Amino acid sequence: MQEVAPEALAYIPDLQQEANWLKWAGLGFNEEETFKLQMSLKVGTRQKLMQTSGAKELRLWGKVSGSQRDYYVAEGQADAPEATGGEEAEPPADFEAHGSGINTNSYWVADSPMGPWTMLPDVSPKQLNIARQICKLFTGDLEAPVVSNPHFPGKEKELLRCQIARITYGTNLIPTGLYKLNEDDPTQLDAEEEPKIATNRDLTKLEHWVHYQPGVLLCGRLTHMEPEQPEGVEEEIDPEVLKARQLAADPLIPRLKPASQDLPVPGFKTAWVCRWVGDTQAYQQNTQKKEVKEYAYNVLKSLWWPGAVIVHRDGKWLSCYVGDGLKAKLQPVYPVNPPVLQPELPDLTEQPEPTPLHAPPAPEAEEAADKDQAEDGEEES
């Protein structure tokens, strides 16, 4: 009987090693939690995400905290889930299909390290744009409604997917010298034939870090749609003119933009904090070639997305996010001070009751008193 070789599983990073690196950034997971996550992703016997999802590659994206339960998030690339039947809503015209644009990567979440993984749905540009306008803490229930103003068209699972996309495309940095812009299409990247990897000491400066992922446009997509002819105009406008107007209103974010050019957070000079931690001493390895070895770690922390970090050493780096899934709060959602209260009315002066203290005289007594008064008046006259 011919033995059939088992299908090789995709690559999953060593979470134990990543946890040791993340400690230098001040976050991460404990040993038991890390071991359970490694088992759950690849080698576990109960809920192996690698086999159940059919993902080509997987990595632990991070953790999003909630008021009731937390979300462990895994990132990978997988085919779109099969339709379960029933009537499904037609996606909008500007929707980027699964595996492209903002929905290039797939994400799975679990509320415990060994719990079942649930695949998050793809998001539409409308959902992403509304997620930019609201500030909503997560509860840990994917089916929980999102009560916000403006109204978010979806449940917590869609909002979580929007925030993951915003964090991913806004904080994914790589060292310079690995990629270059395509000569024919500047929106695409080509790998350098002879990459120039910056040293650990050089990477202490933000100008040696660039954005790998394309930026999300104001329209909620990574690329513009083909412009349509405006209504009510008799003459047809040249498509190139329409594209120029489209780019002027919503310009593309340049690829490989240095992190030093990111918009700084108000109150800070930059959008990132870059530190060189650990043993920063250089050790000489080869006296003839004058080679040196450095054991320090480069740690970058995002100020726009607190909880997003990048750790680098010896040409290797990893990114992770551990936070509440909210962007830096520049303005309070509610007024800081309550409105001024109206002054209280002055106390009223005490008065006797309207009921007289003595009973009124009888009618006969009143007539006699009036007659006496009349007689007294005649005598005086």
C-alpha cells in the first residue's frame, strides 16, 4: 500500500519567540496564553484554524479588548466562504471583492486562546467611512448591535473588521531598501534586486522606516473606481479629465512613504515613538573584516493607534496590536464640564392661611352695625 504524504501546512510564526520580542515593547501575552494560541492556530487537535480555514498563511495579528470578552485576532489569506443559502444582499457598486483592495486579507477572531475561531466578514467603503466618524468600545459579542450617531450599517463584527483594516493599513511599516516603486505603475512595488538592509543603529530614525501597505483613500477604498459621467451634462467629458478631478478631490497616498512624513499627533512632534532598547553596545565579531554585532531591539510605537507596535532586530521584524481598537482621541465625545445649572428660586415668605382666624358676623349683626353707623352720622351732622 502506497503511503500518501500529508499535505504540508502553511507557515506560522513561532509565537513563543514573538512573545519574547514583544516584551521589549512592553506588551504581549504570558507563556500559558502564548502556548494555547500556538496550539489553537496550528497543532491543536480540537480547533486548528490552519486546517479548518484553509488559509495559505497565518499569523497572530493581536488582541482587541472588550467590555465583556476580548478578541484574539488572526490574519491570513483564504478563499471567500461559501454561501449558506438564502437571500443575500447585493454588494454595493464600490465594494472591493474578497481578496482584493481593503478585503485582501482575511481575519478570524476567538474570545479565548483555545476557543473556536470565527471569520470576520468583508467590509464596504460605506461601513469604513462611518467607522471613521464614530467612537465605540467593543463588547466581545460579534452579533451585538452598534448604537452610534451616525448609524453604522452593521453589527459589531463589521465594525471590528473596519477597525482592523484601519489599523493594518495605517501602521504596517518596513525598513527602507527592500522595495522600490514600479516604473510603469507607481502604485505597485517591486523587490530590490540588491536590497540594502539598514542597520539596527540606522533604524532608530523614522526616515529609515516606510509604509508597506497602500493608504486608505477618503472614499474608503485602496483604489479609485472608474469615474462616471455627471448627470445633467449634455456634452460628454473626457474620462481623463474626470480622473484628474477625482484625484484632486481624493489624492492617492504615495507608496513607500517614510514614517517621518506622517501627520504628527497634536501635542507631539511625530506620529511614532522610536526607541532602541536592550544592550546597545556594539561587539566586534571579526577583526579582519571589522564586523560588529548588536543585540539591541528597535521598538516603534504608534501614537495615532495606541497599542500598535513594531519590533526589529537583525533584519527581522514583527508587528502586533494590543489595545481597545480606537484611534487617538483628539476631542472628547461629550462635553468635559456639565452645563451651568439654573439658580434656585428664593424662598417664599410665610403667610397665614387664607381662612380668616375669626368667623364672619351674622347678616343681622351686619344690618344693625350699618344702621348704628348711619344714625351716628346724622347726629354729627
